[in-house]
Amino acid sequence: GARDTGGQDIAAKAAELLLCDRVRGERERQRVPLRTLLGSAQPKLSQVVAIMEANLEEPLGLEELASLNEVTVRQLERLFRLFLKESPATTYRNIRLDRAHSLLAETDMSVMEIALATGFSDVALLARHYKARFGQTPYGKRGKK
């Protein structure tokens, strides 16, 4: 049927939504999405990052990301190492951590809710990666609330 067009339509829609959603005012203090920094020079890489940004709560596996983008896992890893100097898994985790960072600052969600919303199976896992990236735990970021 018309809905069986595969992941490409989903990926394209996700990318389109993200692009529209991310066009914000200059005064907004949100980080520039990685996808915007990549621009149109690397469409495959840009598309993979858009899919990552659209799938935070239940992160996709490397094989699924590769097949959605019609590349092999090896090609995907090569693209990330060449242009981002890190593995796809590291990039994906950092996108999720950046989202957790924003949620801590902008919402009253509990650290557990934020962990689940950003694809971390438990608070300890989020806290460990968060501290490695930002130098403090999610609890330290939030203060004594």
C-alpha cells in the first residue's frame, strides 16, 4: 500500500520537521543542531543525524540507521569518523545528552523522566555519561530543586 514506502519517507519527513522546527530567532540560546552545521555538503550524514535527533527516546541501532540511509554499517562508520571524528554511537549519545541537558534547564521533569525521554535505561547510566560530557551530574546541573 501507500504506507509501505519504507524508512526513506519517514526519514525525509523527520528531517523536514526538524529543519522547520529548528529555524528559530537569533536571541534563542539553543545549541545549533549538528545537522545545521553539516549543511547540505554531506546529505547522507546530515540525514542520519536528523534521524538520530528524531529518535531520542528509543535510539535506533547502527544497522537500522545504516539501512534507513541505504548505506552499510561500515560506510556509516567511515562517514562519521571522516567528518565528525567520532563513531556514530558517540555522536548519537551526545545528541541525547545535549537533549537531556536542555530538558534539565527548561523543564521540571524528574531526572528519571529525562533519562527515559533521552533513551537511557536508568538514571545511573544517564548520570555517568552526563558527568563525562558536562563535568557534573544531572542533579548538580539542576541544583537543590
